[in-house]
Amino acid sequence: MAKRRPQPKKVDFNMTPMIDVTFQLIIFFIITGQIVSEELAKLKVADPTVTQAVEMKEWSVIVNVVSAAGDKTDEKAVGIDTSRAEAWVVHGKEVPVDDMDALVRVLKDDLKKVPEGEREKFSLELRSDYRVQYADVQTVMLAAADAGITKMNITAVTDPARNKKR
């Protein structure tokens, strides 16, 4: 008598438990997401396209981050890296961009002029061109922190061509 080979068993995957677990996870994340979002404070954030005038305080210093292009438009600034800052201007005097220590000294000198009880009111007004890289603006922010300045207002001059489209 000939031996019969056993037939291979068919392997079936039951996907029902996996689908059930997936739906339960989806429901869990939806519910927890709603609970967490209800606990968040409702904030009214100002539209960045709208300007808000901030009254200059008695004790403040203005730092202008000047683009290497100066007043030239992008078409006139051929061969100039317009994304880099050329200088920081404080009190009408230029401070070289590569000398953060000099900027810290200037800011500390301004802070020393403020009476001891008024120092928490001292603020820095940081003005920058839209073409300047954030790294050059960030350096001014770090210098202000090193100088002990805790309050800062940031103003950016926007692209004039972009404003005309609105």
C-alpha cells in the first residue's frame, strides 16, 4: 500500500482582533486629545501681519541689525550676500557682527546707566531687515541675555513687494 503524504495545513490569519485593537487605540487617542485640548488656555494671538505700536519706555536701547545690502533692493544687490548682517547699530555707532563681546559691553554700559530700582523696566528694541538670517538676530538676543537684559521687543522690516500683494 502506498503511503499518503499529509496535506499541508492552510495558515489563516484572523485579522479581527488586530482591527479591534486598532479601533480601540484610535478611540483612546481621540478622547484623550479632546480632554487635553479642553485643559489648554484659550489664547488670543496677534496676527503677525498686523503691526502693534509699543510705546518706547524711558529705559531702553535700540539695536538695529543692518543687512549687508543696506538700502538696496534685491535686484540692485548683485554680488552681495543680502542674508547676512553687515553690522549692529547701537546709538548710531556700528558694532562689528563678528564681535559679540563688544555688543555685550555696549549693552552692559547702557544697563549700568539705569538706576538700581528701575533695571527690571529696562528693555531692548531689536530691529531687523527681512533679508537678515535669524542667526544674526539670535546673536543679539544672546548678547542681551549675557548683558542681563530680560525684556525685549522685536521689530522686523518686511518685504515691501510682499506687502503690495496684500
